[in-house]
Amino acid sequence: MIRESDMLLSEAQESTVVPAGDYLLKKIKRGQTVRITDLEGNQAADTLFYNANNTAERYSAMDTIREQGNVYLSAGTLLRSNFGNPLLEITADTCGRHDTLGGACATESNTVRYDLNKRCMHACRDSWMLAIGEHESVGISKRDITHNINFFMNVPVTAEGGLTFEDGISAPGKYVEMVAHMDVYMLVSNCPQLNNPCNGYNPTPIEITLW
């Protein structure tokens, strides 16, 4: 569902550009609004969310999909935790829909999906491992890396129930915006993937804006 934002950039508290292949770990306080902007189009932003006061509570694709009865995420979606609680709500979306089934790229999946010589290529899971290693005080460990959202990524479900990675439906300047229902940590890997069309085979920066 396409829904424009009422937020004014001139009133934003901060804004950070995340280069392709880099990560951002950010605390979002309850009631704050965060926007992820696809600056150049067709860039996947692989994102994890955690309860900032108890990181054992984290985003759950299963609970989110079950409660909304839709496999795609868009404006109006409540992002639910593995405890069944709302973490954030998507309040604005100019892309239209986002994936939460395709998972994040890893060296292992690059090898299985593409070729043995792709194993050494940078992947989102590498970025997440680096993030938690550089921010041990947050309390997120390797065991907490589970379900994620692929903002701006187009992964249609086929009639047979399979998944396909297709050309993106995003474009330069498209964004998704969320309001936090509790204090959360947001961990974003700005995907470095070069092997499928989720980034148009050309990873580009994204921007994170906070109100």
C-alpha cells in the first residue's frame, strides 16, 4: 500500500547515509519515527529489530505474517516480535511492499545459490557479525540473528509456493517509515549482494532519518 509521510525533513533529529555493504546499529526510542530511504533505487536493506531492554525479544516474520494475513509488508503492517508484541508499525511507504521471506545473504547461501567461488564475497550476515562484534555492550549475539526484513527487495511468491528474486520495484527516493512501539535496536545491513537483481547488480547507499 502506497502511503506518503507527513514528516518534514527539516524537523528530523538526525540523518545518516549508510554506504553499500556497510551496517548501521541504532537505538530507536518508543514514539520515535525512523525512515529508510532508497537513495538510488533497487537497493535492499536487510534489517533486524530487537527489544532494546531485552534482546531475547526480536522481530518475528512468522508472528508478523500470521497476524496480518499477508506475506508482504507495507503501510499499516505491525512488525511483531517472537513474544507477539508490536515492535514498530509501518506508517508510510512509497515503495509498495517489502519482503520478509527471502532471508539475508550469507557466504554459505552465495555458495549454494551461485558458485563455489562466490563464497568469499561480502554478505549481509558478515555485516551483522561485524556489528555485534563491535558493539558487544548491546547484548546481541550470533544466536539472535534470525528473521529479518528485506526492505525494498522484490521476492514474489509463485503459484507453486516458491520464492523468486526479481528486479526491484523501488526507485530513487522511495522510502519506508516506521514508528516504534517500544525502545528498539535497529540493525541494518545495506546489502552488498552482486549475484541477484535485488540491488540491480550495483549496490548503492541508503539513508536513515530519525524524528
